Amino acid sequence: MLRKAQHALLSLVMISTGAVFGVTVTAGTAHAASNCGQPITGLPLEQGSQGTSVERLQIRVAGFVDSGEVLSTDGIYGGRTKEAVRKFQKQYGLQADGIAGSQTVDKIYSLQDSDCTPIHFSYAEWNKCNSDWSGGAVSATAAKANARKSMWKLEALRAKAGGAIQISSGFRSNSCNAAVGGVNGSRHTYGDAADMPGTQARRCQLHNGAKSSGFREILGQGFPGHNDHTHVGMTGSRQWHGC
């Protein structure tokens, strides 16, 4: 009994200490499963760093770029990656030095679910067509990876624009795309496109915010077939229409 009482007291002390110093002592937190099999290691990562961890970092900060910029996820920590990290840090109140140390990566982990998607978006929301991501313009694996990359850009857009972002349409197989009247070769069939409904003011806010969130294709108010949503996606060259 004494041993149990001592253990309980020690646990209370640890929890209290965590509260004092701002440490979350909760079982099953996002941080515990944050690396989802794809950890960002070798910290700090900074200009000149290279490798898989840099690529994973780039995917997660790709929505923090200048207007019209698309950050390369090539695993090379260059000047543009440093600037994207700096913008990410500034957005979340971290020291904005452009160096990805433990605080920066911990913040990324806090925004990440156990399947590597950001906390405010999900594969289920992105794919209302089928359960296996097949039948599109690319393999199921590629479509799902494209979707995850775009989700991180929208996570950045959500942080900058404020408020929830609803996805009315994401990945579509070729047959699903044809059924809703989508154009041939739609970016939806690649998995990297999303349609966001809302009021006209909100749609235009998202349209304009998407310009500095890493999207090449932004179609909205005034563009044929897009008066009830803002569409974002990736194309070889920039296509911005509407709002």
C-alpha cells in the first residue's frame, strides 16, 4: 500500500511539473505518434542539409511561400526552404531563424495525425470516390501522396486565413470525374486538387491566400463552373482565374 501511495504521489508531481513547464503529459498525444513512420531526424536541419528528412520537412512547410512560388521537395535545404521554414516559424510564434530544430519539428508534429496528414484534413474527406484511390491519372500510391502534400499546403492556408476549410471534392477516379462532369485530365484525377465551398467572401479569401500557399492552379468566382467553390491544384504552369 505504501509503495502504491508513493507511486501515485510521484505521478502527481510529474504531472504538476509538466504543467508548470508547459509539458504535455498525456498518453497517446499527437507527438507520440507524430512521425507516422516518417520521422524528421538529424536536427537541426539548416541551409546545406540534404536527405529524406529535408524532403519530409519541405512537404510540411510548402504552404509558406511567396506569391506564385512552389517550393521544391527535392531534399536539398536551400535558401527557399530556409525562407519557408522561417515563415512557418513566424506563423506559429517560434524563433524565426529558418533553422529546423527541435521546437520547429515538435510544432510540425503537433499539427500532424498518425497517418502523416495534417490534423485538420483527412484522407476520407479528400477521397469520396472510392476506398483504394485507384482509377485516376496516376497510381493509387501517387494519388494518395499527392493528396497528402496538398493537405499540408491547405493546413498552411487555414492557419494564415483563419477558420475551418471544408473540402467538397478532392480525389476522383476517371469514372468519378466523368460522372460529375469534370474536364478530361482534371487535377482531381491526380489527387492534388481540392474544391472549397463557402460564402463568396470566404471563397475569394481562400483564392487569394492560395497564391502564397504553393498552388499553381487556382480557379474561383467568375471562372466557368466555379462560382460556388474555389478550386486549387497543381499544373505545369500557373493558372489563376477568378476573384
